[in-house]
Amino acid sequence: MRKTAVLGAIALIGLSPLTIASDFDKGKQVFTQEAQPSCTICHTLADAGSAGAIGPDLDELKPTMEQVVNAVTSGVGVMPAFNESLSEEQINAVAHYVATVTGGNK
């Protein structure tokens, strides 16, 4: 899809390209720095430069945004819930970031 078509589609749903870019950047920041413990410790994600081996390899798993929101909010297996340490905005941003860079949102 051409960049102009993407920008037009974004405008139709009422979002600005800056909002989407900032959500992506905020999500990467949550993944690499703000979540404690850091997501990078447990998860492999090429875009973040992480090679964790405890949790699933997110590049292979390709989770959807909904799957990431659920996992981060409630925890899964040994992964703790982050619903008390991260805001809803941070959780949505990291979910957007992970689903976007892995192709899980297609």
C-alpha cells in the first residue's frame, strides 16, 4: 500500500500519523525500559534487540494486539501481570508495538 493511501486511511478513522508514531515509540520504550522487569529479559524481539530465552520468542509467535494486552494485563504462566505497574495507555502502546513489529496485527 502506498504511503498516501495509508495516510488517507489513517485520516478516515480519525487518527493522525503522529499519534500512531508516538504510540509505536511509546510501546518500544515500555518494552525496553519502563516495564519492570524489562520485557527484554525474557522475550526475544529483533526490533528491540532482545534475546531473552525465558518467555516465547515474539518474532516467531507473532501475537495480536489483543493477545499482548491480555498477557501483559493478566500474566501468562511464569509471566507476571503488569496491570498494577503499567497504565492502560502503556499496555496498549506495548501491545501495538509488539503486534506491529512481529506482523501479528495483520
